[in-house]
Amino acid sequence: MTRLTSERTVRGRRIGTIQIAGTRVAANGSGRRIGGHVQEGSGVFAVQHHSDGAAPPVLSVEHAQKTFGAVRALVDVSIDLFAGEVHGLVGENGAGKSTLVKILAGVYRPDAGRLLIDGEEITLRSPSAARNAGIAVIYQEPTLFPDLTVAENVFMGRQPLRSARRIDSASMDGQVRAVLDRLGVRLDPGRITRGLSIADQQIVEIAKALTLDAKVIVMDEPTAALSAVEVGRLFQVVETLRQNGAAILFISHRLDEMFELCQRVTVMRDGLWVLTSPVDALGTDDLVRAMVGRELVTRETAASAKLGAPILSVERLTREGVFLDVTFEVRAGEVVALAGLVGAGRSEVARAIFGIDRYDAGRVTVEGRVLPKASPAAAMEAGIGFVPEDRRQDGLVMSESIERNVALASLRTLRRWGFLRRRSERALATEWARRLQIRYGRLSDPVSNLSGGNQQKVVLAKWLSRNPKILIVDEPTRGIDVATKQEVHRQLLSLASEGVAVLMISSELPEVLHVAGRILVMREGRLVAELAHAEATEHAIIAIATGANEGASR
Amino acid sequence: MSPEKAAGQPGVDLQGKLPAPAGPDGTVPSRANLQRWMRWETGLAVLLIGTVVFGISVSSEFLSSYNLFSLGLSNGEIAIMVLPMALIVMTGEIDLSVAANLGLSSSMVGYLWTHGWPMPGIIVTVLVLGLVLGTFNGLLVTRLGLPSLAVTIGTRILYGGIAEIILGSNIISNFPASYTNIGVTAVPHTDLSFSALVFLVLAVVVAIVLHATPLGRSIFAIGANKEAALYAGIRVKRIKTGLFMLSGVMCALAGILYTFRLSTAEFDNGTGLELPVVAIVLFGGVSIFGGKGSMGGVVLAVLVFSGIQNVLLLTNFNQEGVGVVTGGLLLLSVLAPNIGELRGRAVQYIDRFRRRPIADAEPGA
Amino acid sequence: MRTALERRHHENTATVTDPRRSFDIVLRVREFGIIAVLVVFVAVTYGIQHRFLSGQNITFILFDTTIFAFLALGEAMVVIARCVDLSVGSVLGLSAYLCGRLFSVVHGIPIPVVFLVGLLIGLGCGVVNGLIVAVGRVPSLVVTLASLYIIRGIDGLVVGGGVVVASSMPSSFITMGKATIFHVPYVTIVVAILIALGAYYLRSYRSGRELYAIGSNPEAARLVGIRTGWRVFNAFAVSGAIAGVCGVLWASYFGTVDSTAGTGYELQVIAAVVVGGVAIFGGSGTVIGAALGALLLETINTALYVLGISSFWDSAIAGVLLLVAISLDHTITLHVTAARRKRGNRLVT
């Protein structure tokens, strides 16, 4: 039984929302099959009424399948991208999103299923073919040429030519300047890209896509490394792209971004298409339920634990040009969050405390004793553990086994008479894999085999196995699926309840609000505010972090 | 990963966005795999047996005391230099100045001798000098963060130049027989040359350190992922500098032994020896990218190399051609691991010719 | 009256006036720097010893430089693409001997043909290097280290104990290298033109820029669709071919060729290239700079000789210069990156 619950017009297209109970979707009014299997319970689908004059989707994926050896990355996925629309894609890690992206990018070819552009079937044999077909993919971490200029980065391989096939740099610069103006971004085409922030690098990639006359722009988790302000700028840029008629596929783990930016959203799970819906017709819980397939326990709030004495004390920490006069303390049993924009200096402060980076003035004391600076070994000795922001680059040795990674911070403690036995490494790893419920094949497998969430657990195991007094975690759940996120949060809270002092850096405000007992906000290298759990709201934090409420001069 | 980080190394993995990439001239660093190394060392062992068999068939003298002694003698210094080089390569660096260090040490021995210094004093001084040379390399690489390839090319030129300045075109050869005897007599009760004995003892120590101590684990970690090692509290700079210092001392020791063996000190002693050293290290299964290798493989490689050289000598193979053999072995040892991949890529090229669909690689994480 | 926030806002979003020009200037600083050092050096040496700028010395400097600068052209292309070619010295030696012998073997062979043969010999070696690097995916350090010795070994085998003497080669060949105009060898002029062409190619043609892209970020280059294997292969082929031609030039100038011709040249060429501003990790630097680096090193060598300092100091000084150049480059890059990032991070829209 189908019921049309609502209808609205978006950009000249009528979109209806229908509710279906427990049946396989049949063809819609115009005969265009959307396909897929309905959830138990009610599912929500978007139906395209192809009224006269409405265009077919710019890009259409029909029943794509992709298998790698024993792994079925895509089982049955279909998705339509329309011009002038931002289409969100969500799903846990392992849902198949990145495989889908790579298929669109021309890196992989689907084992079955079709790809259509403007209604015509097409085979993408290579990234170049995808580019020629008008598909541009922007990755989370752009890959630019640091020694070359912005203009050369945009046009590498297809520079405009003048006589005798020589590069026309005037034309090149001019075109890039025009595109950047169109995007409303101030960036000089003639500067080399070395030293550009990630946000600016993404802009260069987007400029590249525009000069390729991309009809379809796929953005793979572009906001993961951006601050709130940079995200805002990116959204403006995306809106400009949308108004200019591009079809945008926007992938993100941050559900709030779906609601803010996208017109429609698709959910994938375990390689399957689950649902597609206009964003207005759904709530966050609907999305989460669709992604996970089960009811999730409501998020835990930070328990008001018994707090101990201050264990970590940071006094007037200063590093020229990076952070200034940072003073705070963390008590035993507390979870303190360090919030702020990317570039505010949070990770830098954390790294300085741990000794990876140096600082110029101030001091760090642990349990009353001053910590020597610039020595991770001394910090570890004092009982500090550090889970870095970039787990693949800094947190793990990807080519090494799980057990070696877990034992890597405990080499000295595992030593007996100067020697280190593999047995002791294995025992440590087994114990902690069990405690953190890490899913793995064998402990001797390389850690690169694991999913993002399990990899993060290995990093945690590495530090927790040292029984730290202080744990500093930088972006604990970046790039991790929802279920593991919750596990990590639970782990942090239980650590705190055991008396560990936890300092958490996070750009995900919901996470900050739910886990932290106290929130410190940094802006431009200074610690500008401290909020207790009760008075903290997302709005308040962002306001402080961006300085929006600072008006009068000093 | 920022472009700067990506730009720093060839063959770096882009956070699983694409199938593991490589630099324009680099192999894809493959995953740690115990089986694979077993296969490599097994292969080396087989080669060694083959060489011995061939050697015996060529000359009944092959396993004679004298031949074994001269085998150890002619390669002892190279073998000594191989040990620290293997460790350095495992941390992802390289030291191309080893031969120049040897030459400079040798020149120093000659120079100090002509100035009347007592030999024990000379030995100590030259070893300290070697330590200084190694420390210089280490500091440039760790404190200034310069690429070791460029630095050690520079110090190779520099140290060779200093040797030239010290000795000029002089040839010192009036060393006392009590020292130059090591070039003639074996260690009592064995067929080993003095240098071979030093090598064996050191090899055992290094093997134990590498495979059964935290320092060894640290070395592997540094080579596989320097940042992760840093974040795990491993003193990367200290270890790397230490390894370069070790190399400096070992090369100085090799230089002293070399001088006594030949009972000659000339400024260009040892020129070009860095090639066989690097060749043996890579031949022993140590990955040029760092993070992988074993002492067993390295020792086997030393034995195979020495054996092959010896056999060539016995068969009156033109000694000029030894360089060809060494170079060939080196190439083989880096091409062989890629055979599987090469076959895959060759198939790709052929498929492209025949316009067949190309099979996809494994997904990234 | 501006608030602190507004002031900071203004500073951070104001862009440097025409950074492209200043970027270009930063680039050219290296070349200007070398020229400046060169001028100072020449002036000082001339002041001490007027003989330094005699016609004969100038010719001598220029001719020696010619070979190294030409080799530096090929080596720079390889290094810009983040590879290294250590075999150039051996290729030069092999080519020098074989081409020298050619005159005795084929009587009356025209000199251009000999050059062609040299080029082909070098090209053959370069092609093999390039194939193994590009297709075999073996690090170029290892490949060219191996080929350095393989080719030197082949050279040794071929030469035996023999030697090619000047009298076995036509006099026109021997004097070719010494022909000058205003004390500048004709050969130098030809090579200078070739280097200029090479520089123009690297700056203004797609395939040239692609070498820079490959050196700057090989993965991104592949993503963008650049045929990295093919480009790198070409770079090695060119480097080899140039080394082969240089072998013939070498034979022409030195007359006597044995199995040690060209030994150690690769290191000097790399020193010249790095001193000339080409980063050892690729992606930046120019061929002109590399050539200037060769000129600088050669000038210093000759100056030392003229000043009576023994030639034994040449290597040490070259080594120091190389180390200084790398250190400077690295520190400057670090500062530039840090400064830029600091400026760029204070993002306020």
C-alpha cells in the first residue's frame, strides 16, 4: 500500500515522498525504477516524477557490484545525481562509499551494473576517462604539487597552448583567476602550493574540477579536516557550484552537514543501497537507523564522576606564532575537551605537552613534577599517552602486525634482561584486543587489514596497555563508523571513571558536548574560554571559537 | 596527508584512497610477511650451497684452509661495513660515504705513521676519527633533516677530498710486520682472517640486537614509519645518529684492517667499495625503503657474495668483469621481489594491447 | 579606529602584491646567487693572480665546464623527476673508448658519424636504465648504482689494458675541441645553445612541466593522468644519450682514453646540479642553474690551481659546497613553508 505523503517542487521538478510498508518498490509513475529493498518497518523513498521537460539524471549508477577477492564491497548500489542538486551519501565504514567513489573516479570498474551519463551508458576505463566524462572527484586530503603554482596545479597535463605547442601561462593564470573569482575565493594563481592549508588545497582541487567543466563533482569527506569556518566557506562554494548547475555527490560522516547542505541523501550499508530521500523528510535518527540497521542506545552523557586532584597542569605555555599563554589543568577522572577552529593551536598544544613539538616558554607539570620538554620518552615515563590525529601516518606502522603495533609504546617495559620476546608482545596484544573488542583475523596480520575503527582501537590499545595517568586523544573518532564511535566514547568515559585524566581534542561538537565534563575553547593560539558541561552549547562554542561575539577593541 | 609529507617519500600510501601507489622509480612497499622473508633467506641458502658445490667442482682447493682464509681476507672489510649499513638502510637512510671513510681512515693511518706516532695510538685516534665522521653524517641527517642520499654523497666527496689533502700522492708502506701480518696469517686454530673473525662476532651481536631487543624493534619501526615511531616515544634522532656513528667507527676499523692487509696507505684506498656494500645489503633482503630485513639474510648474502667472487677468481674470470657480476646481483636482488608485480603489469600492458578489460588491484584499506 | 581583530583580519587576508613575481624572484635568487659568487670569486682570484683570466685559462675552464654542464643538463632532468643517474661517468668512459677506437677500426669515418655512434651508445645505456626504473619499478639509486658498475666492468673488459692514443684519431677531431672564437670554444657555444633549448623546453612545454610534477608529487602526477613511466624513461634516455656524446667530446679533448675515463664524474655532476639549485628530491630547480653550478665548481677548481693550491683540495671543496647547498635549500624551504602556513592559517572569511 502506498501513500503519497507530501509533494514539493524543487527547481522545477516535482518530488514526492511516499511511504511504503514492507514491499519491494515497483516502478514509479514515469516508469523509472529506483530499485532496492525496503527496510522492515516503513521506508521512505523519493520518487522522481519526470514531468515534461525535466532532465534525466546527469549521472546514474544502476545496480553496481564490485567484489575484491572474498570481499563484496558493493552488492547492489544505485544512485542518481541531478544537475543543480547536492546529493548526500552516508554510511558506516565498510558500507562501500569509497568503492563507489573510486568507480565514479574511473579507478575501478564495476563487476556488474551500469553507469549512465545523461542517460547514455558509459564505461570508465581510467581516471582520464572519468575526467573526460565530466566527473571530478575531490578527496579528503587533496594531492597537489607543492613545488608548482596554483595555476600549474589546476592545469597540469592540459595546460593551454599557444604557438608551437608552448604553454600559454598568461591564459592559464587568467583562467584560474577567473574561476577563483567565481568561487569567491581569494587565492593567487601564481603562488606555489607548498604551505597552503588543507581548506585552500581543496579550493584548488575544486578550481581544477571547474576548469574541467565537470558536470559531476564528487566530494569524499571534504570536511573531515576543516574547521567550522572553513566548512562554512566550503558550503558557500558548493552552493555556488550547485547554482551553476553541477551535480554534487557529498559524502560525510557528519550527519548535521547532510541536513544543512544537501537536498537529498542516500544511505548505504554493507555494500547495499538502503534508501534515498529528500533531506526534509528525515530526521537524524532515521538516518542513523538506516545506516546501522538497528536501534542505537541513546548517546551517553558525561557522567558527573568523582574528580580527583589535578594531575596535568599546563602553565603559560607559549610557542611563538603558534600558541600563547595557555594555562589549564586536568584532574584525575575528568574528561576535558579542547575545542576550537582548525589552526587555533589545539593539536599543537597537545603535541607540545607530549614532547613531539617544542615550546618556548611556560611549563608542564605532571603530579606536581615538571615535565622536561621536547621528549616524548619523558612524557611517557610520567604517564602520558598520546593518540594522534592522523592514525595512519602517526599512530600506526601500517605495514607491521597488530601485535607489534600494540607493543610499540611498551618496548622498554616488556624487556627482560635486555631482550624482548615475541611472546610478550603477543600476550599484551591479545589481552588488549580482547578488552577493546578489536576485530581482527590474526594478531600477526598487518594492521592495514583492519577497518578504520579497529585501527583506532589498536592505537588506543597501544596506549591503554601502558596504564597511563593522562591520556591525550586528538580527534578520537575521525573517519570512524558510528557504532565504533560510540565504543570509543564509552572507553574514554570508563577510563575517566577509573581515575585517568583525559584531554580530548575534537572538532565534532556533538562529541565534545556528550563526552566532556569541561570544555576549553582556543582561538588563534589562545585559550579564550572555559565552559562547564551545563552551560555548553554548540552555538556557544562556535561563537567563542570564531570570536563572533568580540566586537569592541581592546 | 599534506603535500609536503607525501612529497617526502616515494611510494607513500595516500590514506587508502587508492591502491597503494609508488614513486616514479619505486616499488610498492609490500606488507610484512614472515613467509616471504623465509623464502628470500631460503633462496640465499640455496644459492650458497650452489656456489659451494660449483666451487668444489671448479677447484678442489675451494674448501681448503688457504682458500677459505683468503676468501675471508679479501672480503672481510666489506663484510664489516655491511653490518651498520644494513641497519642504516633499515631505518630508511643510506650511507654512501662508507668507502670514503675507509679511505680517509687508511690515509690517516699512513699520515700519522709517517709522523712517528705509535701504532696503538694511531689505531685509537683513527677509530675516534671514524666516530667523528659518522657523527657528522648523523647530525646533518637528524639535526638538519637533510636527505641522507644527498648528505652522504657530499661527505663521500668531502672525506675523499680530505684524504687527498692529507696524503697527496704519497704512498706509505713501511708498516711494522706485526700488524701487517693480519694480511698473511689467519687467527690461530681457525681458517679465519682477522677481519672475518671481527665480522662474525659483530654479526652475532647485531643480529641479537636487531631481532631480540627493543632497539631492534625501534629500528624496524623507524624505517617503516618514522612518525609513528616518534609518537610512540622512540628516540628516532638518537638512534639514527647512533647508527651513523656506528657506521663511522666500523668503517674506520675496516680502514685500519684494510691498510694492514695491503700494508699500503694511499688516498684512494677503498674507492668504490660502497657499491658491493650496498649490493650485499640489498641482496640480503633488506628493503631499500626501510622497515624490513633480517641479519640472517645479510650474513648469507655476505657469504654468497664472497663465494661467488672467490669462484670467479678460481676460474680465472677476468677481474674487470667482477663489477658486472656485482652490479647484476644488485639488480637481481631488487627486481626479484617485483617479479610477481612485474608479471601483473606485463599482463596489463598486453591486455591493453588486446583491448581486454583490465583486472583491478586490491582495494586500499 | 580598528579593533585588534579587524587589524589581524586585514593583515591575514591581504595578499602579497603580485606573488608570482616574487616567487619568480625567489627562484632566480639561486641563479643570481651563483653568478654573484662566481663574479666575486673570479674578481678575487684575478686580483691575486692575473694569469687567471688569461685566454688559455678561460678556454680551459670553459671546455671542462662544457662537458660537466652538458652532463648536468641530462642529470638535472632526471633529478627534477625525483630520480638519480649515477651511471653517467661510466657511460661517458665507455663511449669515449669505443668511439676513440672507432677511428682505428673504420678508417676515414666522418666525425659526425662518430658523434652519432657515441650518442647511440649512451642512448642504449640510458634506455636500459630507464626501462628498469620505469617498468621494473626499481629505485633509480639502485639501478644506476648497478649500471655504474656493470658498464664500468664492460668498459674494463673491452679495454683490457689497452688504450686509445691521440695519434690514432684524426687531427681534425683532436683539434675540434680546441677551436675557439674569442677564447670561447665553439663546442661550448653549441652546448650552451643546447642547454638553453633544454631550459626552454622544461619551462614552456607540457612534457617538461610534467617532469617537475612527477618530482614534486609522483602520486598526484599519476592521478592527473601523466604518463610517469614514459616521462622518466625519456629523462634517463636523454641523460644517457648526453653522456654518450660527452664521451666523444672527452676523447676529442683528452686524446688518450683508457678504462678510467670519466671515473667519478657522476658525483661531480650531481654536486653541480645540487649546487645549481635542483632539489635532490625533485620538483624544483632549473637547468640553467645546474649549468651555472658546473661553471662555478669548475671555476673554483681552476682558481685553486692558478693560486697554487694543490688540486687535492678540489674534491674537499666540492663536497663542502654540496653540503652547504643542500643545507641552505632545506632551511629556506622549511622557513618558507612555516611562514606561509602561519599566514594562511589565520583564516577569517
